[in-house]
Amino acid sequence: ATEFVIDGLRATIENKEILKGVNLKIRGGEVHAIMGPNGTGKSTLASAIMGHPKYEVTGGTITLNGEDVLEMEVDERARAGLFLAMQYPSEITGVTNADFLRSAINARRGEGNEISLIKFIRQMEKAMKELEMNPEFMHRYLNEGFSGGEKKRNEILQMMMLEPSIVILDEIDSGLDIDALKIVAAGVNSMRSEDRGFLIITHYQRLLNYIKPDYVHVMMQGRIVKSGGPELAERLEAEGYDWVKEELGIED
Ligand code: ADP
Ligand code: MG
Ligand code: MG
């Protein structure tokens, strides 16, 4: 069974401490949402989990099924089953979407176990159809000239094809109109399973109407300061974050 545990995680960027002791446990089958004001370290948390070189982890541990994630190189983390749909996906000229995905899938499957071209194309076509993506996106350079919404759909396409065990979605709802949001949410929901856990970072409760979380966490000043169920997201949407600060005696 999938178990992903973050314990006392601290991280700095350019010698400034952003994460100040994050604790979080995600089991297979669970959907966790993190909400929080801008600049509190949500994207930093996602990047630190994936091993982005800009962020230096200065304390704490991350394990996936008991294995030390912080010891793994970036590509090993992906192979181990960690996936991040980025807030700002990068454009890569010269590499088509299909090429990129096929090598990512094969890296995850390992040598001698590569996916056949036919099977790959069939799966990609099926996933793209579910996400209502134009088939031409298969042969476009990765994210180049994609609109904000197309980039987000493409991140979900990668998630569906890679079948990760821990999925992190960083503001997947930003820049999506309501129809695209529903399509993206349906893609995510189709991937919910007992052996897969989700961490959904969002500013808006609206997304959580379509992807129902089991747990909602509030992040402030580099820590998870409060956790609850879906009702917590509804209260944050209605009342903002001031009441949380007051309740916990947090100063700006
Ligand atoms: P959130 O995702 O919660 O809005 P971030 O994790 O993106 O917050 O940012 C947390 C803090 O780290 C902010 O103060 C931000 O300015 C700072 N930060 C993030 N990335 C960088 C960077 N590349 N260089 C310098 N500071 C950064
Ligand atoms: Mg932000
Ligand atoms: Mg962010």
C-alpha cells in the first residue's frame, strides 16, 4: 500500500528559509488539499518533494513506502512514482509531446520493459480524447505556444499516462475556464485508486467541488497550521484566512 510521509521538512531558497517544518502523511486512496495565502511555500513544498535543485532541504525527512526520497536524484523520484503537475510548466523546443511522454514512461518502466509504440499511441490517443485535446498536440513541441489551459491539460495527460503513485497538482485550476476545469477534474477523478494518493494545491474551493478531498490543510508561513475536512475549504472560501491567524495567534 502506498504511504508517503513528510516529517519536519525544512527548505531554503537562496538562504531564505521558506519551509519551516512541514508534516504530512498521504496514504493510497486519499486526496489531500493544501490551501493558503500567496507566498506561504506551497509551490516550494511541491518543488522540494520533486528535488528541484533551487531548493535546499535543510531538515526533516520524506519517505515513499519507507524509502528515503531525499536521497534520490530527480529522475529516480519520478521513477519511484512521484509526479508533479507544475504551476508554471516549462516549454521545451525540439522535443515533441509524444517523444517526451514516451521517454518518461520508458524511464519509469525500466530497461527491457519499454512500452510498444502501438500501445503507447493507443493509450495517448485515449487519454487525449478523455481530456478533449486536439490530436495535433501529440506532435507539438512540449508546451511551446500552448495556452495556459492547454498546458494544464497537458500536465494531466502526463499524469494519466505515467500512472504515478503520488500525484501533486500545483494550482491546476488556475487559468482554466469552468468547462476545462470539469474536464481536468474528470481526468483526475478517473485516476483515483486505492494505491494512489493526491496532494492538491489550490487557492479556490471551487476545484474541490469537482475533486472531493478527504483532508484539507492550511499552510501559512512555511508550515501546515491547521487540518480538517472539506468543510474547512468552504469556510476559507467564505471567510478568508484572518480567522485562522486569530485562532492560532499568527502575526503577519
Ligand atoms: P506559494 O506557492 O505558496 O504562493 P512559493 O512557494 O511559490 O509560495 O513561495 C514561497 C516564498 O519563496 C515566497 O516568498 C517567494 O517569493 C519565495 N520564492 C519562491 N521561489 C523563489 C525563487 N526562485 N527565488 C527567490 N525566492 C523565491
Ligand atoms: Mg502562488
Ligand atoms: Mg505557488
